[in-house]
Amino acid sequence: MSGGGGGTQTVEQRSIPPEFMPYYTGEGGLLPTAYQEFFGREYTPYLGERVAGFSPGQQAAQQGIMGMTAPAGLAAAGQTFADVTAAARGQQYMPQQFGTGYQVTPYESGFTPTPITSGYEAGALTPGYQAGQITAGYTPTGVTPTYTPGEITSGYRAGQITPSYEAREIVPGYEAGTFTADVAARMMDPYMQQVLDVERSKAMEAYQKGRAGTAAEAISAGAFGGGRFGVREAEAQRGLEAQLAEIQTKGMQQAYDQARQQFAVEEAARQQAAQMGLTAQQQSELARQREAEMGLSAQQQTEAARQQEAAMGLEALRAQEAARQTAGQMGLEAQVQTDAQRRAAAEMGMSAQAQTEALRQAEAQQRTAIEQAQEAARQQAAAMGMEAQTATQAARQQAEALRQQAAGMTESSQQFAANMAQQVLTSQEAANQFAAQYGQQGLDLAMRAGQAQQDLAAAEQGLGMARLQAQQAVGAEQQALAQAQLDQAYADFRNAEDFSRQNIAAMGAVLGGTPMPVSQESYTTGSTSPLAQIGGLGLAGLGAYQALS
């Protein structure tokens, strides 16, 4: 029994009974000549290949495995992680602290009450009458009026009332944006394509695994390279292309929808900020208009007070003039009456002394009445002046109250403008917070994209290893087929070499006419080594030698 690996070979040995040996070995027999020819032949070595070498597929797979290095995607993932880390360090959002910036302006009243004085001091009334010496004789006295009309002027000049308000142009500062293709490309996630590449790589990996399984089934069924395998390969390729196209289309549509939503959010924030700024401008303009209206009303009130004060002064001047005119008329009447009394006294024959004394007494009475009238006029004028001062004081107080009211309105407008400015700053701060949050989301997405790059690199390396293993398996099958062909060629050579020996054995059995005991010996062949072949030939020769001995 001999073997070198492979199948099983059976060697038959027949032993000739001793009593029949002369018929086989005698002179003139049939077998001696054949045996001599068989054993006189030289050894014919087998010159063909016995062991199949590595197939090209195996050699390519071995070269690919030996040449495998770290995937380039790992370096790209590392760079992505470094970029995300640098961006995260640079993104330092600090909330801003802000206030209204408004401080209450203290109001200082410029009004100082003026003391109101009548300016009137009572004059002393003296009778001015002393009994005189009575003399006779009458001389008419000329009557001359002592009243000269005075010029009455009010002293009031109308002031110019000028409005201090000029309307300003309110600028909205907002222009609606348009969602164009460039805006969509700018706002779409830059790492979305890398995520899609990961999904496409997974689909290709599944396709490669399915393809390797299909190839293995085709080899097992003996149809490798046939039409059925080509049909299945084409169908799988079409399915892969459709799946890749669907992944790309859905991913880009999702990125476009997200970009459009983000554009709508940012546009709403810009519009709200512009609306807040426009409202602040409108409120500030309304405050300026109300302040100007209050200032105009204060000017009107002041002008009305000045006009009233001038009217009061004019009335006082008129009253004084009327008092002077009354006093003048009374003096004139006194002169007329005195002269009439003197004339009557002379006509009536009154003694000069009695007439004179009576006239002097009447004149003194008249003078007293005039002084009383003048004093009453002075008292009335003083009262009218006090009323004018009182009216002026009231007008000044009313003007001061209006100025205080205007200052309060201005202060309220400033406070309202400060509140509106604070609301604008609050909106800007909210927009900054939203931008910082969106930037953090972008960093998180970039980090996930870096992880996806790392997973993609590992998947690519695993896919390459699986492809090399599949290539190595196909090469092994090709090597096995080549080895089977070499084994078959060697078996054909062995059959050709054993053909003569088999014929001699058959001839001996025919000539013997009797069945011969058969002994069988099995040994393993296949990838038989040359030593096993030499051992098999040696056993065959030993069997033949025993048969001839």
C-alpha cells in the first residue's frame, strides 16, 4: 500500500499454482517471451507537472493583501475631527449684558415767584384853608383846564410761534431675500455628501457580498462564466445602480428641504429684527412729534399770558387816564363855580370879606374833593396794577407748568425709545444665540460626518479584504481544477504504463484456464509524489517477480 494523497487505487495480484508453472515457464510457451519483453524494457519517467502552482487570482490576492495600508479615509476623518475641534475652540459665544442706557434727567424749574406789591401809599389830605382878609372888589379869573390827554399804549408785541418739529424719513432697512440655487447650495449641509457616500458604500458592500455568493453558487453548479451567471450579474448591477440613484436623490432632497427650512427661519428672524427697528423709529418719531406739539402749546400759552398781561396793563393805563380826566373836569368845574360864586357875591353886594372867605372855604372844599378823587384814582390804579401782576404771575406759573409737562413728555419719549432700543438688542441677542446654536448643530453634524468617514474607511478596508478573499477563493478553485487536470494526466500516463502488464496478466489467465486467487491492495493517489510513484512501480515489479519465481 502506497499513497501521496488524493483518491484510492486498487492493485490486484494473482498467484499461479505451482502445478501449472511449467505451462507458463516452459520452453516454447507464450508467456516467457512476453515477460522478457516486459521486464527488458527501460523505466520511462513521467515528465509532466505534478503540482499546480498558484493561480493568477491567488497571486493577485496575495499581492493585494501584502500591499494593504491604512485607508486614506482614516486620515480624512482625523483631519475632520481636527477641524471640528479647532472650530469648537473658536466658537466661544458669550451672552452680552445690556441695559436700556436710560438715566432720568432731573428737571430744574426756572420759575421764581415775583412778590406782588400794590405800590400805593396813602397821601395826606390837608384842608389848605385859612381864613383870609376880606377885601372888596371882584376881578374875574380865567378858567384854564389842567387836563392834558395822555397817550395810552399797551406795550404788547406779538411773538413769533415757530414749530420745532420736522418729520423724518422712516427707513425700514429690510429687504426680503430670495431662495435661489446659490443660496440653497450655500445653506445645504457640506457633510451630507459624505453621509450619502457611506450609505452608497454600504449598498456596494452588500452588492459585493451578494456577487461573491452568486459566483460561488455558479462555480458549485459548474456554470461559472455561463449565461445564467451573466443574467444574474446584470440584474444585480441594475438593482445596485437604482439603489445608488435612490440614495443620492433622497439625500439631496432632504438636504434641500433642510436648507429651505433654515432659510425661512433666518428670513423670519431678519424680518422680525427689521420690524422691531421700524417700530422703534416710528415710536421715536411719534415722541418727537408729541414733544414738538407740547413745545408749540407752551409757546402759545406763554404768548397768551403775555397778551393777557399787556391787556391788563392797558386797562390800568385807561383807568389812570380816566381818573386824571375826571380830576381835570372836577378842577375845571371848581374854577367855574368859584368864579360864579365870586360874581354872584359881588352882584349880591356881599361884603368882600364875606364873599372872599366863603369862596376860599368853598375852594378848599373843592380842593379836598379833588384830592380825594385823585387818591381814589391812585388806589384804583394800584389795585389794577396788583391785578396785572397777579395775572402775570399766574401766566408765568401756567407757562412753567406747561414746560414741566413738556419735559415730562420728553422724558417719557426718551424712556420709551430706550425701551425700544433694549427690545432691539434683545432680538439681536436672540438672533446671536440662534446662530451659535445653529453653529453647534453644524459642529455636531461635522463630528458625525467625521465618524461616518472613519466608518467608511473601515468599511472600505473590510470590503477590500472581502474582495481579496473572494478572489483568493476563486483562485483556489482554479488551482484545484488545474491540479485535477495534472492528476488526470498522470493517471493516464500510469494507465498507459500498466497496459502491457495488464495484458500479460490477462493472457496468463486465459492460458491457464483456471481462476487465479486475486489479492487486492489499496493505496491513496491524487497529488501523488514521485516517491509514491516509484514505490508503486516497485511493488508491481515485486509481484511479477514472485509470479515468475
